[in-house]
Amino acid sequence: MYIGVTSDLWTRVCAHKNGTTPGFTSTYGTNRLVWYEHRLLMEVAIRREKQLKAWKRDWKIEIIEKMNPDWRDLHDEIDVLATLVSE
């Protein structure tokens, strides 16, 4: 599982799918968006990213399955499903 933060999710996922982003995703073939959250402020998004990276794998699976029980690729649905999480 890859957890990251970006200001342009759709384009970032495209880069991962195309293998143009070196690092974890290209090494391990991680190319499906199965969960995401929108945050209003980048500093809040970064804080949440660090929090999620510290979580146990089971907790991450649980949050994914609440939003996306079938683990569908949500890349083409980003704008449709977009919800802003306030903090």
C-alpha cells in the first residue's frame, strides 16, 4: 500500500499508472487508487498522511473497505466521489 499527498490527485495517479514516477509505486507495481480523502489545507493533508503511515496495515484495510469494499480502481471516479473532509 502506498500513502501520499498531492494537490492534483488525478494526474498523480496517472503518473503512477504509467510508471513515470520512480520509487515505491514503480518498484512494487502499485497503480490502483482504492481510497482517498480530500483536505482543504495542504498542512492538514500532510498531517493526515503521517498519521495514516503510522497505522497498522489492518486499520488501513478497514478504512479502504468502508469506502470501497470491492477495491475498485477509483481513478476515473475521483471527481464524482469527491468529498471534502474538514478538520
